[in-house]
Amino acid sequence: MARGLRLLSRAVVSLRPPLAQGLTRGFAASATEPLHVCVVGSGPAGFYTADRMLKGHEGAQVDIIDRLPTPFGLVRSGVAPDHPETKIVVNQFSRVAANGRCSFFGNVTLGRDVSLSELREIYHAVVLAYGAESDRSLGIPGEDLKGIHSAREFVWWYNGHPDMCDLSPDLKNTQSAVVLGQGNVALDVARILLRCKTELATTDIADYALDALCGSTIRKVYLVGRRGPVQAVCTAKELREILGLKNVRVCIKEADLATSPADEEEMSSRIQRRVYELLSKAASANRDNNCNDQKELHFVFFRRPTRFIPSENGSTVGAVELEKTALKVDEVTGKQVAVGTGEFDDLKCGLVLKSIGYKSLPVQGLPFDKIRGVVPNLRGRVMSSESETAAVETGLYVVGWLKRGPTGIVATNLHCAEETVASILEDDTKGVLRAPSDSKKHGRTGLVEILEQKNVHFVPFSGWEKIDSKEKMAGQLRNKPREKITTWDGLQEAANE
């Protein structure tokens, strides 16, 4: 235990800064015990929660745990390598981690290294922010064929996530790739497949991914959506970027751009109208552009996959069977939904990326709505179930995708975190979290003791800083922001140097 406490000595200095405007002393301000808060997950939701907690309560001591040795979650492993401006937020998160009342425990897995019940025993408040690390399934025949991956797996692969460094998608034996979905993640993976590789070479893309993309034979990428261009769920910013790729011809069928009165009503939203206008403009601009040297990006609307067809070898995907759809107004929601028409066609391909949604996973002792893929909650307070008579799980909170589902952008997590932190502060003010009759919580000291008893070698933020420094130094040699370390062993070795 002594070793662990020495690693965290920097984090326990100066626990009582001057009271800032807007801070709360909490119910037990006169007591010497801090408000011990554990945040599980170090992505944007986790760090925004820690930041707001530290700013909102002068007596809070916040510990962030993550199963990876590296912090920042999807900012590191989800944001596309050609979007460096989105990653600037890590500077803010690093300042949070440098706060004397905050500590980072990397390489600690909830449910394996420490249980939820153990965390609740030693912390006044536990905030679950571990996001969504699995994928929804289509549930159609052939989904287990080789050459079919989730977009999450592909994104983690090119971003150097240690879980996916051995994915090795086959980019050399096909000219066509199908991306199922038309959201921002779908546009990300399509853009990475089509973008000029000399442009990717100066990003922080994983070196093995850059090598594979440089040898790729893929010339056509099909973005397939169940509904029409009016219902496309991407943002105008992402769409504008992919439509502007060099040496890429955009193909959109003129008939798919026709709109109905219901479509026009949907386009009362400025965002939806802007997306539709961008697609219409791209269709017109590329109508007579038939340069043979260009790659092709096809927007395929009004189609849904019904089965994956194997190639001649029987084990890899050779085509996707698509059913033509039509839009019908749902009587309950009033929204247009896609329904099958019974007309089918096949789209040949050797690679399929399913961008149909991320999925959160439950841990033992956590109420979980398997249908919605979220934890039942009321303004971030975890509820025992979805029923109207459900009780609040005292001291247990949720934030981010686990709270609201896998939607929104990085900044969406800020408002989400503010709501959850407001609930924590309210509960502490009311004496819910630190009742006089409660036994003393040990917080950080208790966590270190549990981890050392189980021989868990956690990575403190100083360990991440060693990884960060090593990656940046290697990147300088190749004119890149960093050369990511992409294996578990490599990351742990760098953290311990």
C-alpha cells in the first residue's frame, strides 16, 4: 500500500483551496472528511464530471478509474485522426487531472479488479461514465462472415486502441466497401477509406493502419441508409468534409432527392435542411463528372440490409442483400419510418462496416435497461428499475452514453455532466451522502488498498505522461503529432519507464 500512496502523493496535496464563488461546502463541511467521489471512465463524460465536481464542491476528492492505461476515452480512440481540432479538449482534461484533489487510476477494470459494491463501500458517490464499448447487432443471416466489422472496431483499429491492434481488416482483395449507416461515425470510416493517404500520414493514425490503407485496393465506398436524404442523421460539418474530398466522385441518385410534404415538414429543422441542401448540391455538381482516376462515394438511400451473401470461398462476405424501403408515417410518434417493399437487390463488396450504433454493457450490481442500453436514472441518479415506484440507489450516479444512450458530440457531455453533478451536490447538501450515522468512507486510500491486495498495477497520471512523452517524441521523427503505442504491453512498459 505504501508504494501506491507514494505514486499518488502529488494528488493529495492542497485539499482545501480557497472557497470560490459558486462552490458548496456540503452537508458535512465542518467535518474533516472530504466528499469522496469515484468516476468510472476517463472519457469526456468522466472528465467533465470530475471538473464540475471539483469546481462545485471545495471538499470533494475525485478519483477517476479507467480500464485502459491511457485517459481521455473516445477523444483518443474515437475521434478521427484527421480531426485534431476536436482533440484539443485533452488540454482541459489534463488540467483537471493535475488538480491536487483529483487522481487517475489507469489499467483498472470495473468488475475484474474492483467491484461496484467495493467502490460504493469506500466512496460517498460513484459516478459511472464508462460509455459504450460494444455494438448493436443487425441479427440477419451471414453477420458472422469474415470481412464484416463494426464501425467501432474499425475506428479503434485505425486509432490504435490496444483491443483492436490485431483486427487486420482485409483492404487488399476488394474494390468495394459497404458502410451500413449514414451518421457521423459512418462518414468518418468512409472518409478514412477514401482520403488521400499523404494527408493521413501527418496525423496520429496508427502506423499499421496507415500501411494497410496505403496498400488498399478499395475504390468505391457505399453509404447505405434505410431512409432518405432528408432523414440523414449526420451533421452538416461532417457531410461537408466528406463531400469535399480530393479525387472522389460523389454519386447520388436524382430520384432519391425527391421530397414529399412530410419531408418538407421535417426540413423545418434548419439542420436537416442544410444536410439535404448539401446532398442536392453534391448530386448536381458530380452529375457529369466521370473521371476514371477518381474514387467513388455512393450515397444509397431507401435500402436496408436483409442478409450477407458469402463469396465463392463460403467464409468471407461477397455481397449485401438490400431491400428497398419506403417511408410511412408512424401513427404513434408521427415520424416517418422505413418499411420494406419486398423488392431486393445485391450490392457486391468485400468489406462491410456496420455503423448502426454503439451499445453499453452492464456490470454486476448495476440496474440496466437492456432494450434501451442505458442505466435507468433520474437526472443522473441511478434508479433501481424503470418502474414508476423505483427507488433511488443512494450514492450511485451515471453520466454520458450510459445515461442517455450513444448520442451527441464531445461537448454534449458537458451539459450531461453538469446535470449529474448538480444531483450529487443537492444530495450532499441534504445529508443523503454523508449522514452522521454512516461509517467513515476511505475513498482513495481504500481504493489503493483494494488494488494492492489484488496485485493490480494501476497506472497513475504520471504514467500516462510518460506514455504521452514517448509517443510525441516518436511522432516528431515522422512529422506526426504522435506515434501511438498500440499494445497493452507496450503501454504498460512505457508507463513504468
